Amino acid sequence: MARFLSKLALAGLVLLTGVLPLHAADQVTLTWTAGGAGGGWYSMAGGIATVINQASPDIVIKVIPGGGLQNPALVAEKSAEIGWGLPFMNAAAYKGIAPFERPLTELRALAGGMSMNFFHLYVGAELPVDDMDQLFARDKFRLALSQAGSSEAWVFEQILAAYGTNFKAMSDKGFHFARGNYAFQSNQFKDKNADGVFTFLALPGAAVTEASVGRDLKLVHFSDKALKYLDQFGITAGEIPLGTYPKAANTATVRTAKSGSVITVHKDMPEDLAYRITKIFNENLDKVHQIHASLAPYEVKDGPTGCGVPLHPGAERYYREAGVLK
């Protein structure tokens, strides 16, 4: 790995000094652990990888499925060179707070403060459920959500804790939890094998749009109880504007919770490589903004914010040169 990264760092120096492009044999591949296939993180990572490769053909980034909960560990153990991260999960990982068994102090950030992701809780439009209080008052309910170990499942567990319960108690009560990726969730809903779905996506979430095409749905409001409890984890209140999902049966803005996205790497990534990736990302925002609607508000000044872990020295160097950091 050290020799591999050294070659890449050297390749970066060659490109920056204006020498002719590298031969194919000098190209290297980095792995980016993103989110579930079909989700916003997965498609955005692919788009950003293309932007980076177009600017520097020697850097090839392969995107693989991941999630907010497992990505910090994958990057820390060098199973992936790049990973999407959530500020609250990054901070918990860096400090070694549950569910992480040890402090993952190897984590660093290249850019944060982008692509706010919103928690979506939606149900069949025919059900008399408009908010979380009504949902949890039910005796039976079939809910589709991501696999155990995902950030969505972790957050839903915290919501249950806010109501003084947990997955086992709800299952004993009569709730059924179907677990799978975004495509699985929307299909379970459309096929009426699930009464509702809990998921975490940037706006607009393709999986939610897909679900709304196959079956009438409505988004459920988060309760004050849940939002107050989630605030301790840095998960803040948010809104899904009316019209985000044209086929949804809602007639007003929906209250929910949100958190941003962070591009994370290992502290051992060569400084020049981290600098190059950060520079390419931030100096091609005309292309980045077109990848996904949630990336459109991002500006260079947002890069050092909302990371949950320290900036990589290479990224810090770029933001100082850009005048964002002093």
C-alpha cells in the first residue's frame, strides 16, 4: 500500500509540473465506499469520481456500496481509500463512542458541509398516520428500512429510544421490520408488503420518487420528542418542502431531521494526493453542482465545515490557499 500511494503521489507531482500525461501502467485505482446502490450517496460518489478522473486521468475511483455506520471503519482500516461520512457518525467514530468499539483517530476529511441528507418516513396514503406519535401508537405495522448496521437503522434505534422502546419490544408488540437496500424498500412498499419506509436520502430521493410512482404515499412528520432526542447526536430539525415529491399526498411542508455529508480519507493518504482531490473537487463546482440537486448549494467556503473529524493536511493546505482558512 505504501509503495502504491507513493507512486500516486509522484504521479501527482508530475502532472502538477506540466509533464505529459502518465501511461496506463501508472494509473492507480482508489475505492470509495458510498451508500446503498440506488441511493444519493452512491450516485454522487460516481459523479464526483468522474469529475476527478476527467481532470486527472491517472486517478481512477471505484465506487462500492457502503453506509454511514460502516464507512468510518472501512476507511480507518484502509479497506477503502475514500468514504462518505455523516458528521454525527464521524464524531462518534473519532471519539470511540458506541457503536464504535475504539476511537478511529485515523479519520480525516477532505470536504464537508454538503449534500444535506434528510430522513424520510413515509407510509401508504390510505393509512391514518400523519406523525410519529400516531405511528408508534399502532399495534401492528410493517416497516422497511436499511440493514442492521446502517446509519439509518442506528438513527431509527435512537428514535425508538426516545419513545422508551427498542426493536425487540416493537417486534414483540406486532411491528415487522423488513431490511434491505433502497430498491428493496421501494419495491416492498409498492408491492404492499410494507406499510411504510424509513430511509435517509438527499432531496429528492430517487428511491422515494420511485415508490411514489408505484403507490400513493405520504410523508410522516417527525415528533418534537424524536427531534429533541436526536439533537444530542448533532442531527438537526429539517423540512422537506412541499412539491419535492409531486406524487406524494402531503399538502404542506413536512417536518423531519437532517444531516450533511463529508468526504473522508485515512490520515496516511499522501498530502499531495489529498490536496489534488480536494482542489479538483472544489475547482470544478460547475460540474459538481450538476451531479445531484443536493450538491447545488455547496460552495468552497463550506468545505471545512460540518466534518466531525479533523481536515487532512492536504485539504487544509488547499482551503488556506483558497482563502477559506487562515
